Amino acid sequence: YMGHFLSVYFFFAGAMASMKTLDEVLMRDVFKAAHLKRKAEGHPAEELVSVPRSGTIGEALQTMRTHSILSVPVLDNRGTAEEKYHGMLDAKDVVGVLVDQLRVLAPPAEAFQQVVSDVMKQTVGWLDEHTNLLPENDRARLDQSLSQAVRSTFIRHRFHRVTVIDDSNRAIGVMSQSDIVAYLDRYPYLLGAKANESLQALGLCAYSAPTISKDQTLLEAFDLLFELGKSEVPVVGTAGELLGSFNSGVLRGMEDFSLLRSTIEQANVQDRSRFPEAVTCAATDTLKDVIRKVSAVRAMRVYTVDAERRPVHVITLNAILTCLINSGWELNNVTVLDCIQRRGNRRKLLSLSSDLPVSECLEILSKAQMVSGPIVHRNQFYGMAGVWSIVQYLFDVVDAKQKGTLQGAEHSAGGYQHAMSDREVSKALREKLVRDLPKNTKDRVCESDFLAHVINNVFSPNGFNRVTVFSEAGEMRDVLSARDICKFCAQFPDLLGTARDMTVEELGFCQRRVLTVSQKETMVHAFRLMRDQGYTSIPVVNSRGRLATAVKIEDIWGMGADLRGLRLMIAFFKCQVDNPQDFAPDTIPLPMPPTCPATSTIKEVMARVAVSRERFIVVVDEDQRPVTQITITDILRVLADAGNASIRPEVSA
């Protein structure tokens, strides 16, 4: 028995010694394993399929249809010493261009095919020049380590497939996230101690799953994908139950693009293979088990569902890889451009003419659901201005009008109910021009600026919510928000350093007094408090002191051109029913802001804020009474002092 024991011991000892880490495994190993797996499954040996940059988009899509693939490398002079790799063309990106064209032209149904035909005639090179959809860094070398390749492509840039380059600098194949996950499934020891931890314990159940109805068209579904910067959304039925998943796989083999005008349900009836069954799991499932599930069907993500089978959370392959391999990024080597590209959604730059009346400016911002935008005067950047500047201007007009009157004190307390009529408010907003609003010319950054500089010198000291982004040549390119940075860092919590596991209480947030307002107060009262304290949001409590809702700067969007909503009681303005007068004051249905307990870590707080549409989170006690409020500006200050356990945040907007 002793001899048998020793032989088994030395066998396993030798096996353990031969085990590699993620840093020691080479892409060569993963590429070979993927090739052998396809061969074992009976698939023919894959030859690299590519298209030239001079070919048309229609020809490229035909190549994808022929080989039943959804993306293809763009190569010139393939197989020669002058071979040039231009990037990966994805079928979804082509549909994105098509959706943009249709949105701009808004053609009638009979002109749809002509628009499609015009796009198909354009060259792949045109697509690259006009949309920058062929990133040349979506490549991995055979001699790279697995962790290095995954970090620089899949994690940092969210590529789904990358071109593999050999030692001669030539393209030899394509690797996908699914290939990487399949390799991890085959060698689960690479998962380390995290293999047997649950999704919940690993923090992977942090992101809610946006859904799309089976009654929406394929074009609408793609539009949602582009707006959210996602590659897949779950399809739900009339009761919200999970039916399947919608991703770019719907394009596989599609010859007639008029099918994009069909509803998801209609397209599913024609070809059920277009909408694969969604993979589900429980939040308590281990990482190893989830990897086994998605690897078996090469799924791009997995969903947790409730008792009625409604999607609750989404866990992507990218999130799994990020959980295993940190980004390797630091705030002093991540650029503004990195942050914008990671954002995913195609945000168009909205600028405001300095000659616009304030009323039109407010209407534009409200329609775009933006709180501020860059002002352009004679084709030059003139500063940033937004809804807060407009509200401040209105209050200044009201204060000047009531100054010295016998009702001054009443006006200050109750707003402008007696000081100005709706007609006078509209007139004041029409007569004021955007260029006359308070503005700041310091809220601008360059694409090449590092986040450390932007956070420390622009956002944190000034409390900015949004800044204008310029190229090196001085061209206005985009807008970067504090929320963009928060969402970026939530995906890479290693950027928080040692502070990421510190609780709200340990960071000192609970030491400052929380300012609240009663739901029986008027909206103008809440906005005046926010202005006086420099806030952009304020928790609202009921008669028992419990959190009821929150007033925020974005509420201005729903007030109309004369801002008459400012006159309403908070509970009436924020109510979610048409008959709030039929409810007892404390029972009026109101939207709840995101909340967390004081024991939450800053990493958890950041993830919670990132998935919400809010710029703040309210810390509550066991009785749901507000303890304090944490804003995105507070989070940026933690980032600015990442690793410093003695940080004590200040009250901020």
C-alpha cells in the first residue's frame, strides 16, 4: 500500500508541477487546443477566411454568408511579404451603419432596399475611413501569454474575436472569447481558488439585464444594442419571461435585409436557429459550473432569472475573463480615449449654438436627456453650459424681481408662486441667450490625457459632471461624463487599489450630515436647497423620515418650457400614477433611487451606481432612513486617492 501511495503521490506531484498559470500559458497553446477541439467534434480544418480592403461591403457579407461566420479579417496582399492587416470587419457593424443611414434618411418602406443597396456598394475601406470600425489592435500573437493577450484585446477593448498573428507577422486564424472559455473549461485549474466560488461572491451578479420584446423589429433590437453598447440582449414575452437571446447571430446567412423590418417573433417563426435559447444559472452557481454551461453551447453570456423566469442579472464572457485576469491598467496609463472607446455606445456629439435662446437650449437638452453640452460660438468652443445654469438664471431673475418687496420672505420660502407667472417665466427664458449663461472654459480635456490627470485636476476639484473632449489637433470630438469614468472603473475595480474593499463607513462617508427634504415640499424648494448646497440631487423622505424618492437635476427634463413643474409638490411631481390625490401622502407610489447599507464596499457602490442611470446612491439604515448620500464626484475623489486609507470625503455635488 505504501508503494502504491507513493506512486500516486509522485504522479500527482509531477502533474501539479507541470501545471501552468495564466501567465505561463501561451496563445500558441490555446490556438492549438481550439484547432484540436474542432477536429475532434468532426468539423473540417479551418482555413483563414479574409476579405480585401478594396472589396465592397456586399462582397464581404457574401463571404461571411458562404462560410457561416459573423466577422472576417481584412487583409491586403495576403500570404506575401507585404501582407497588411487592417482589422476585423463585423456584420453587426455593417448593420450599425445601415441603421444610422436609415435614421438620417428616414426612408419610406419602398425605399428601404435602395438604402441597403447603396450601403452594400461602398468599399470596406470606405467603412474604415468614415466609421473607424476596423481597429488594428484586435490581434493576438502566438508568443503572447494567455493573460497578456486576453488583457490587451478582450478585456481592455471588449473584442469578441481577434486575429491570430504568427511569428512571421502574418495572420493565420481567428480566436474568440468562446475559445478562451473552452480552454478554461478543459483546464479548470487555471481558475485557481475562484473555481469553486459563487457568481454572487465574485461580484458577477452586479449588472441587470436590459431586455427587448418579441414584438419589436430586428432593426429596433439592433438599435438598442448600439445604444447600450451591448452585443446581446435577452428576448422576453408579454409577461417579461425569458424566451431567448438576440445577438448578431441573427445575421448569419441573411441575404434579404428586408427581414430586419420583421418582428423578432416573425423572424423566429421563419428560422428558429436565429435566436438561440438563453443559458440560465443561479447566483449561487460556482464559476467552474457556469463556465462548463456556456462552453458546452458556446454562449456569449448567461442570465440569472427569478421564479417567473424573468431575467435579473447578466454575466458576460468578458466579465468572467475580467474576474480572472485584471486589466493591468492604472489611472496614470489609461487615457480618455480608452474610457470613451470602452463606453461602447455610439454617442453623437451634441453642441449648442451660443445664439440659441435659453428656452430652445433647454428643449434640446431635455429631448436628448442631457444635463449639459458644449457651446459653440463662431465655430469655436465657448465653454460648457446646461440645465443647472438655466435654473440658476431663473432663480436670479426671481430673486431680483422680489427683492425689497413685502413678500420677499414668502417668495424665498415658497419659490416663485407669486413672484412670476408661467408666461413671465417663458418670456425670461426666451429673451436670454445661451452665450449669456454662466459657463466654464476649463471643462475640456484631450483624448490623450490620462484619467489620473483628468480626475485630479478637472473633475474632482471643480465638481464637473461632463467635460468636452478634444483631439490632439484641437478638434472637438466627444463629451466625457463623470459617470463614464465611474462605469469604466467599475469594470476594472483593480483601479481602486487598496480602497476597493473599504466600506462606506470606513471611508468616512457616514460622518457627514445628510440633507433631506420632505415629499410635501415643492420642487422649487428642493432645487433651491440643491443650489445653495451645491448638490445635483437630494434625498426625499416621508413623514416617518424614511426614504421616499429623490429630487435630481434631471427632473428638469419633464417640466416643460415654462418649468411649471417647479411649482408642484414633490410627491405629485414624482408620482408614478395619474391619481396621486387618491392616495394617503406616505403611500403615493414614487420612484426609489439606488440605495446601499453602510457596510457596502466602495467597489460594490461603484458597481451599483454604474448599472443605474443615477449619479448618486443613498446610504440607508435598517429602517430605510437616509444616512448619507454618495455621488459620482465622491467616487472620483476616492479614485483620486486610491490606496490612501485615510481619505475623508467632502460634501460634493
